[in-house]
Amino acid sequence: MTSFELSVRFFLALAAILATCRVASLLGPLFGQPAVVMEMIAGVLLGPSVLGWLWPEAKSYLFPAEMVQFVGVIAQLGLALYMFCVGMEFRTGVFAANRRQGIIVSVAGAAVPFLLAVMAVTTLHSQPGLFQPEVTRWHAALFTAAALSITAFPMLARIIRENRLTGTSMGTVALAAGALDDVLAWCFLSIVIASLKSDWAIAAITIGAGGAFAFVTLTVIRPAMRVIASPVLAGKPLTQGWLSGVLVLLAVACYLTDIIGIYAILGAFMLGISMPRGGFAEKLVERIEPLTVSLLLPMFFVFSGLNTSIGLLDSASAIWTTLLLLVAACIGKGVGCSLAAKLTGSSTRDALCIGSLMNARGLMELIVLNIALDHNIITPKFFSIMVVVAIITTAMATPLFRLFRPAPSKLETIPAMT
């Protein structure tokens, strides 16, 4: 396919993506689901699982291999911009006041799934067609722990925002714990890859460089940005030059964290945290967020659906394995994080809300699964099983949260970004 043909088809594919996501989002309230979940389902509908099965010619025309790769690149841009905005709205003051709880909830959200993964893999590793032959039981357990402990960080952020929890202790604890859990999951994955390649430098570089990036961002870039952005903070407008400079910095941060191995969205999120609060961050969000949410972010939710085939779950053993992992996932994150939140001072309702939000996995898990598939750790069958787990646990999050959510008047908020 020539570049001209690709560009022509891209606009038709873009129209199909945006229209499908919009219709799905409008139907969300009928099923008690936020737009983020419906857009993930829209991606599955446009992929081989539905469109490719019902109308394979349309699927092949709209989304040939070259188009899927192109959509994937745009998806990464949209996700990075969105997580940058999330970082700018992250209430560091609230997190500082709740850091102990956030860390404990995060540890529980990683430790309990790890124990359950070890028990589950005792049964699953002997089943053919789930893991590649060279993957040992220990490797399988560590990878499964990463997949079960991951949190749908972008989706969690969007659910928190859609439910107006951005300035609450509950939302901040969940967001902070989700970010920490994702870092731990990437560390698990890097250890598995390093062990399989007999190159422990991979894991050491990922963990060490990731910590160094966070340290430099918070201790060097953050105070420097306060000084550089002082004219805007003093009331001057945010010019095109300011916006371009920040976007260059964002691109560099995403590049570095991708090279490190902790994924671009964490770099975007950390850079967002380092932006000066007040007028500067608010003006950046006003300029970046609308087009990102309406145009670019749906591309991310559709991209993984284009690579998912649920038709591989065609046997009783596959269904049993799916149910086993689904139960382990819900106990590990939902129950584990709820108990940790309760034991660290949250009310029962708040604790259940935090556990419900932390149990969402979504496309962060799909990213981990795609990496594992590329590194020959898992098979397409196990990939599809975990996709189903990701969709179900994410779809459960909002209904359970709304069931347990306290009255709005009881939610602790702060008036401005700090």
C-alpha cells in the first residue's frame, strides 16, 4: 500500500473509530459504564472478534496491517498527552497527606496478586498452550503476578475524573496506588525478560534508571519549571512558544521512559506532576485536553481491540482458566486493596470504592500482554484469556464504585491544584 492510499484510508478508518466510540459512549449510561469502558469495547467491536467475523472484507479494508501500526503510533501520542494532563491535575498536597495509605494499598495490590499467581500457576503451567515451552513455572508465576497486579492507570484516571474525584483523598490514594502498582508490575516483567535472556542488566537498568528519572523530574525539573514559568504564573498569557516548549519536553520524557523500559505514559505523568500548579497548569490543560480526549484518546482504546481475538476461547479448559484467573484477579486487587485501605484508616465505603477502582486493569494489562507475546513468554491463547479478564474487571469497576460510593457531601475535596 502506498503512502497516499494509506492516508486516504486513514480518514475513513478515523471516521469509523470516532463514530463507533461516540455511539458506544452514548450507550454507556444504559449499562452503567463510563465512556472509557465503552471505548475499549468499541475497539473489540472493530477488531477481528466482531467486525472481522461478521464482515471480514470491511475489517481488512479499514484496518490493514499498515493501518493498525499507524493507529498505534497516534494512540501513543494521545495517551501521552492525556496522562500529561492527568499528572498536572494530580493533587500532590493530598497525596503527601495520604502517602502512607497510598503506599500500603499499592503494596497490597502487588503482594496479594503475587501469592495468588503462584498458586494459580501451579495448576496452569502444566496445561499446554498457555506458556511457551522455555518458560519455567517461576517465570510463569512472576509474569502472571505482573498481569494480575497491573492497574488500568489511564482508565483509572479517567474514571476518577468522570466521577469528579480528582480532588478527593479517595481518588488521589487510588491514583497514587495505581501508579505505584504499575511500576512494580513493569519491574516484575523486566525481571522475567531479563531471566529468560540471562541478562540481569535489563532489570537493573529498568529499575535503577526509572528511579533516577523520577528523582530528577521531581527534584530538578519541577523547581526549574517554577522559575521558568514565573511570567505565566504572574498572569501573562500562555503563548504558542510556551506550549511548543512544553510539548518538546513531553516528547523527550516519553522517549526516555520508553528507552528505560517503564513505558511512555509514566514519563508523561511524572512530567505533568512537575508542572507548576495554578495558572500555568490550568492553561496547559485547557489547551491540550479537549482535542486529546475527543480525537486522540479513542485511538488508544481502539488499537488494542484491533489486536484481540476472543475466538481463541473455544474450549472448556480455556473457559475454566479464564474463570480461575478472573477470581484471582478480583481477590488480589479488589479484596486486597480494600482491606489495606480499611486497615489504614479509610471508612468501609471508601475502602470498597478504592478496591473497586484498583481492580480495573484495562489496556495497561493489554500492553503488558503484548510485550509478553512479543518476547515469547505467553501464547495467543493465554493473551486472549487475559484480555477477557481485563475487560470484565474494568467493566466491574464503575458499577461497584457507584454501589459503594459515599454521598457527595462526604467526599473530602480541596479547592485548587496544589
